[in-house]
Amino acid sequence: MAGKQPRQGWIYTINSDEFWFKDKSFLDKKKEQPIYSMNFGGSTYLVWKNNKSQQGKNSLQTLTVIPLTVETTWVGLPTTYPITATKRNQLSTNFYGLIHQVCIIDGNLFQDNLGNWLPRIGQLDKNDKEKIEERLSYYLSSNRISHTDQFKNHISPKLLEKIYENLQGEKKEEILKNLLDEF
């Protein structure tokens, strides 16, 4: 049975032995085999984003994914998220999400040779997705936790005064105006 198009929080195991190149430009014309190979065999990924918006007439569909592992090597990092197997998430084993290895890969790896989406092996619940989002924000310093917010939330009036005193000439008023507009 064919699966559905991947969504955020869905978990897949992909096998490179089942991967077929759809774009014939990747094939060696004499041997009808791929010019290069990628070894993803048996890798498990958490789909974070389906990059459908990047899909154009000549572009490949890509997925932003977070690799999952059963190994405990990365457990001490703040960017490693434990995913416990439960009936609700349909996983049969515990995994660790390697958020620091977030990457974009070809969506064809999640399809069989007929172009059908592979079935997912599980999916995260809302709480896990929110916690992974927090760790991604921390790791990537995304807009949700931006440097300017950190500056605004932690600056003292005394420090702000000292910075203002060190500014030069005409820039002083422009910077002060912009700063007041932001606060």
C-alpha cells in the first residue's frame, strides 16, 4: 500500500537499494545505471518540512529532515532530542533526533520506483514537535529567539547610556530614533 505525502513530524526509514533516479540525466547512457550513488541504506529520518514551495517546473521536491539514531553517542548535546517509543507515535524502538544534523534531501528517497510515497513508521505528537522546534530555534538562532530580542530583554539603562555616549556625531540621533521605535 502506498503512503501519503510526508508531513511535519512523520518518521520514515529509507533504503537506498529501493531508490530509483527519475531524472534520466543522472543515468550513465551506456549502462542505464546511476552515474553516482548515495548510501542512505536503512537510515531513519524525521520530516521537519516538506519543501513543496521550492518545487518548480525543473526542480526536485526536497524535504528538510532531522536524522534519527538509536545510538547514544550524542545524548549529552542540547541539540539531541530523545523520542520514546509509544503506541501513540507507533514507534517500536526509542530514537534520538540529531537536531544539529538537520539537512535537506531529495524527496525521491521517500518514494518507491513507481513514484509512490513510502509508508511512515511513526509520527511525533504535538508536544515533541514543540520541543524540537525550541531546540531548532536555539541551534539555528532563528527569528523566534533573535539576537535583538536578547539585547532588548537583557540591556540595562546604564549600559544603554554608555553605548549611546560612545556613538559619533550625526549617527547618534538616527540610532536613538531607531532604537526608540523598536522599544
